[in-house]
Amino acid sequence: QVQLVESGGGLVQPGGSLRLSCAASGSLFSRNAMGWYRQAPGKQRELVAYITSGGGTYYRGFVKGRATISRDNAKNTVYLQMNSLEPEDTAVYYCNVVPAPQSADWGQGTQVTVSS
């Protein structure tokens, strides 16, 4: 079982930046693609970006060019650097393996609020 602790969220003005971190425990981290997901109020959770165990990356169109995902396998940590934040990026951000199974355990997430 993987335990996940997200941090780094906060209130930021449009155009600002944040760096999210996710510390994961368990043996699954180093062998799996890890991704950042987000859930906005009233919406379903969606994948934002992921990084494979080998370092390959994928970004959804709505963050492409504005986000950078990275991982430190020695620290079991995955990061998401987000720039040029928009109000539409307001959501709770979670990390998990990709793909996340139906039975996946989720952390508490970290709230990102983009507002002037």
C-alpha cells in the first residue's frame, strides 16, 4: 500500500507560480509512472501530468507549456512546478500512480487557489 502526502499548494495570484511536492511511501513508487491529478469543485478528478519510472513525461493540453513534472526516486518524491497559473487551475491537487486503479488510496491533496 502506498501512502501519499501532498504539499506546496496555496493562494496565488493569476500569473503566479507554485511547486507542489508529493512524498510517497511504499515499494510501488520507483517502479510506476507517477502522476498529478486535480479535482475542482463540482468536477471529477482528472489527470494533469505524469512521469514514467524512466523519466518520460506527459502533460494534458490545459497545462502544456506551463507545468513541469519531475521525480526523485531516491526520495520517493514527485514534483509539479506550475507557472502562469490561471483561475481555472483552482483545485485540490493529488498525486498517485498512473493509471490509478479504482481501488487506489488517495492522500489528502493540496489546495491550489488562483485568485486576485
